[in-house]
Amino acid sequence: MAKQFECKSAGMDCPFMLRTESDDELVSFSQQHAKKTHNKDVSRQDILKMAKNV
């Protein structure tokens, strides 16, 4: 099952959205985006908590 992460789920006013079948890919790309765009470090656990099954 695919998972989807959106910055809006983290309370950010940002259009970033990622949908993938891989938890590792979801976490990696979301962490890179958070660091580069928002200068924030987000844990794997937090990203997976905010992700939705789609």
C-alpha cells in the first residue's frame, strides 16, 4: 500500500506532497525536503506518523 506525506500534515503552509510504496523513500525525500526548504530536522518516526495510507 502506498503512503503519502504532505507538509500540510506537519502544519506547514507548503505544497510539498510525496506518494510512494517505500517507507524508506518516503522518509528520505521528506527529510531532505524538510531540511532544505524549512531548515527542520524531522525523525523517521514523525514522518511515518504523519503519513497517510493511500
